[in-house]
Amino acid sequence: MVAAGDVASWRHPGFGRLRVEHRLNATEQGTAAAWTLLGGQAPFAPVPYFWTDQYDVKI
């Protein structure tokens, strides 16, 4: 089964089951899903990250 998008979850080799609701993650998953459908064998293992804007500061 192959899925991609901000509501898709996957088993990360280092962190277990993850679901990251972020547009960049959805783009990376789409690329990984296409690679898998074409016969690729690499695990999808991006390093999750988040940020927030607090007034004029990005954290």
C-alpha cells in the first residue's frame, strides 16, 4: 500500500509510527511514494521538524 499527504502516517525506522501535518512533509511523501511505485526500496525516514511564529519571532 502506498499513500502520501498530510493525513498519511508511516512507520519511521527511528521514531516508530508518525503522522506529520505539514505541507513539506506531504511533498516529500509524494516523492517517496512515486519512488516506491517505481520499485525503489529506500525507507521514508526524514527528520521531523516544526516551527512556530510568536509575534515577530520564529521558533
